[in-house]
Amino acid sequence: MRLVLASALFAIAPLAGIAAPAIAAPLQHFTQDGEDYSYSAQRRADGLVVLRGTVDSTGDAFNLRVRGQQVDGRIGVSTVSFRVSPETATRLAEEVPVGSGAETALAAN
């Protein structure tokens, strides 16, 4: 179940756009398979993308680290690790700018 929740984060990638960087980026929201999610994304200086948020219905926090196609992290108390498609990895790389280090929120349209 936790893997399904983590994978759902990447189901929105084709619908995502970029919000302007902010000092404290607002959380973005999306719904997938009846679950509501709130999250933000940040690209670290080393290129790693960090997705942080919560599953709204359960309150489970998630913290996912994405490098290329590999995703590792936690949802609630569960550790997850999975791969995303090359297309999803490319979209995420384009949507979270490189080099700024500023918090950037992905916005579901």
C-alpha cells in the first residue's frame, strides 16, 4: 500500500508545472485514486530532488529522494524504494530547477 501511495506522487508528473520560487514555498495539492496529497519539491546543490509532504487523509508524512529514475525515502513509518520511468524522471528534472537550491513547489494543474 505504501508503495502505491509513493507511486501516486509521480502519476501527476504529466500535469505538473512550476510555481515561482519563494522563501517558504506553499504546499501544492493533488488527488490520486481518492487520496489527497500536499507536497513541495526542492533540488539540492548535488542535484538530488527532495519531495516532502503529507497524505492528507492519514496524516502520514513522506520524504522522498529522487536521483535519476531511483526514488528512496519514507512514507509514514515505512521505507520505500522504487524506480520511475525515464519520461517521469525527465519531467521531474525539468520541473524542479537545477542550481537554485531554493524551495520550488510543483503545482498540479
